[in-house]
Amino acid sequence: MQPPVTRYGSPVSEADSATEARRIAQEARDRARFEDEALALADQVYRVARRLVGSREEAEDLVQEAYARAFRSWRSYTPGTNMRAWLLRILTNLNVDRGRRIQRTPQTQPLEESDYYLANKVASAAGEDALDQDQVVERMSQDSIVKALADIQPQFRDVVVLVDIGDFTYADAAQILDIPIGTVMSRLHRGRRALKQKLAEETMA
Amino acid sequence: MSDRGCEKCEELLQEFLDRTLTNDEWALAESHLAGCDYCRRRYRFEETLRRYVKLSAVERMPPGLMAKLEELRGLGGIETA
């Protein structure tokens, strides 16, 4: 650790203070640019947050907390890197830290069902021709997707939301959630299966 | 279609939809899809499901949130020597 610098009795020269003023002005500009860039992403960040948590209010709180933390630690962002991923990393960490997510009991049904689970179920309910996508889709409402997504286990939902809604690559999602890329892929796969299972349960109920 | 082909497609389908396959794997999946009605329907189904998942999140920010975020500007302060 360096000894404390005392400026008493050793007046800062004019040249020094001019340099310091320029540095401060530059830092203020850098910070403002960072804030502009982050705020321009707010809509996209909110959209992901909205599907990660149960209610609009929670999403709103979470986004505010994430931005407060992001603005406080703006110096740790490396310019030119993926800011949306950086913001979402803060947000998902906060979400886990604060224990906001509703912990569900483990899935009672095994997830090893075929990926075709939903389509098959729809088909068996309405005859083979119903396999046509339009008819499958007709039975899915926006609400049913939202509900199914909210019903799957958080660790699967995080990955599905980041990749399928946030359009993040596997690598970005791995970085955001601080898990290996292979784990992203397996959780994504299981998450999508769980989602289909939930949808089947809902749309066929 | 061969069972083996469908197994392979099963493996490739998710990544095919995620556009993360290598060129060779892509070609393999595509040639299989061209000849396998079952997999083609599955593919369409999966694609539609993903579109729906995406559509489920078109909700815009609540009014007023942006103003609240704007108020957070400056929290990072400026380091003075």
C-alpha cells in the first residue's frame, strides 16, 4: 500500500490541476456513454427479466436493482464486449442471490419422454391429422406458454429464456450463468422438454 | 427412413434449430429431413414452438420504468485524485 498523499503544503501546480480536470471530464464522458448504452438496452433486458420471474412488479424491481448495480460498477465493464450479456449476468446473479425465484418441487414425471410428447399428445386427442403444426399451435395460447415457462424449474428456465427469448448464444448463456457450455446445452434440452410437457398438460387438460 | 437416421436427427434437431451445427452435420440433417416426413413435421413443430416462446416475451417495459432507470445515472461517481 502506498503512503497517503498529502496535498497540504505542496500546492498542486496549474498544469497538474488542468490534467486532473481533463481526466475527470473524460471519465464523466465515459460514464455517460456507458449509461446511454446500457439504457438503450433496457427494453431488451426487461423482456428477459419478465420471463425469468413471476410478476411484472418483480421484473421491474429486478431490472432497477440490476441497473443500479451496473451503474455503480460501470468501470468493470470492458468497452466493446457484449453489454447486454454483461447486464444480464448482473441481473441473473441478483435474481439468484435474492432468492426471488419460486423453488418448485422436483418434477414428478421423468423428462425422458420423447421430444414429440406434446405433438403426440395433441395428435392422439384429435386424430392423426392434427399433427399439422397449425392445429398444434392453435391449442397453445400466449398465456399457456407464459404459464408453462413459469412452471419449469428455475435452472432450466434461465437457460431457455436466455437462449430462446434473449437470443443469446450458448457461449453467452454459459458466461452469464457462470456454468460450462455443455451444461447450457443439457439444461436447454431438458428445459425445452419440460416446457413441452407443461404445455401438453395445460393444453390437453 | 431408417431408425438410425431418425436417431441421428433426434440428436441434431435442437442444434439444427439453434443454427450451431457444423457444415457436415447440417448437410446430414438436411438430407435426412428431405426424406423423412416424421422428422420434417417434428422440425416444423419445434420451430413453431420456439417462435411462440419468443412471442410470449414481446411485452414492453412498463411506463415509468425508463424514468426510474434514468434517475440511477451517476451512481458510479467520478474518481477524484
